[in-house]
Amino acid sequence: MSSMVLRKFSTSVARRAAADLANAPKAGHGGGSKMWRNMFFFVGIPAVALCFVNCYLDHKNHPHQRPEFIKYEYLRVRTKRFPWGDGNKSLFHNPHVNALPDGYEEEH
């Protein structure tokens, strides 16, 4: 008896699911993809362009100066040598920007 009820229930669920799939819109998601495409073109791209222009203009107005070197005892502490190079420079060392414990390598 219970297997017959279970079989009827499963076939009705399967028929209902197949009918829902047959009646679903062909474009999918009811036009949601069109909304997100328009959001990308009309909101996303202008927002990125506006941020780019803001950064470019801000970069043009600031002078390119590095900060004055002050030898603080708690900054640039080397308790162990780096395993590359002379052991004093970090892996991504930039001599124009990054100071060593004794000061900058190059003076402008």
C-alpha cells in the first residue's frame, strides 16, 4: 500500500516539474540578464571611468617626493638576514622608495 502511494506521489511530482519546465520562459530568468547587462554598461563602466579620471587628476596635482628619512629604532629592524642578495634588502626592494636601516640608497 505505501509503495503505491509513494509511486503516485513521485509521478505527480515528476509531472509537475516537467510541466513547469515546459512552461518556463525561453529567454531564462525573466529578463534579469538584460538588467545586469544594462547595469554593467550604464553604471559600471562610467563608474570605473570616473574613478580613473579622479585618480589621474589627483596624481598630477601631487608632487613626487619621498618622505624624509628618520632613523627610528623600531622601524626596519633586521633580526635575521634575508636569504637573497646581500641580506639587507627585501624581495621587492625599490631603491627610490624603500629605505634601508641606515637611510635611502640614492639621494635625489
